[in-house]
Amino acid sequence: MDTSPNPPLKPGRPRSEAARHAILRATLDLVSEKGFRAISMDQIAAGAGVGKMTVYRRWPNKAALVMDALLQLIGPETAFPAAERALHRLRAQLELQARFFLGPSGTLVRSLLAEAQSDEELAQAFLARWIAPRRAGVIAILRQAVVEGDLRPEIDLEVATDQLYGPIYYRLLIGSGVIDGAFLEALYRQFLQGHASVVGSHKIGR
């Protein structure tokens, strides 16, 4: 039996984690207040109370840092909740997505999407780390709904994802209408009218 004493904890780790959280928090606060283009890595370091090299050692650029802050501090708010059937998870997630977009987080996402149109680095980071994983999650849920018999097997999963979430992002960006319960219910019901299987249409509820 090994009777050697437990190895000492590595020094500095709690401090390192605290610094990381402070940097992420300062990033969200600054980008929410001033916008992506107006802030710098130096300003983020100052806001977090750390040296700028502490920031540069962890993140190669501002876009990567902003995406880390977005994903780690507020991203989990829109995760798919547990439910008995895949479509029930989808319907519940639509509600979470709407609530997310109606709050301060939605304002931040809208501003980042707008700035991404003229900032290639931010656009690539946003697509790779925010949009792509969320599309993959929706497609996995839709594929499971096909397996469960609730959606038609011939459904185009990519197009179906756009049909469900495209109108939400459109209203977020353009402001053409509210993202409320009535809108989500109409969106979901219209989606089911086009894609629910004959068997599934008798089983699916809210």
C-alpha cells in the first residue's frame, strides 16, 4: 500500500480560476456597455484587475475571448431541457430561447451578430462556436423525433432547423415583431403541420 503523503496542491490555481472568471465577467460587462468594436483587450484586463499579459496568455484575440465569455457565463441558459419525447424538449427549448433573447443576453447577441457583419474574426468565431453547435443540437433532437415516429422520415433536417429558428433570429435582428408565447406557438404548430408524421400528429402536444 502506498503510504506516501498526498502531493501538495499546485499553488496559484484558485487565484488563476478567479482571474479567469473576472476576465470573462469584465468582457461581458464591457461588450454589453460599449459594443464589440469599441473595447480592447487592454480595457478588459483593466476591468478585470489583471495584467494584460494574463489575458493574452489565455486568449489569442478579442473575438475568442468574447465568445468564451458568452458561452461560459450565459450560454447554458438555452440548453435543451429533459422531457419524455424529443419534440417536447424542442418546444420547451424554444421557450428558453425566447426568454433568453428578450433579456439583456439577447441584446448582447443581437449586437454581436450586427458587428459580425463587418468583422470577419468575430463572424467566424460566432459561427463556429455559437451557431454551429446549436444547429447540431437542434438537428440531433429532430433526428430523434424521426426515430420516435413523431416526424416524417423524409424531413430535411437542415431546412427544418432554419424554419424553426430562422424566424426567431429574424425578429431578434430586424425587430419586425415580438418574440412572445403566441408567436412561438404559431411557429411550432406550423412546423408540425408540415413535418409531423400521421402517427405523430395524434401524439404530440405542448
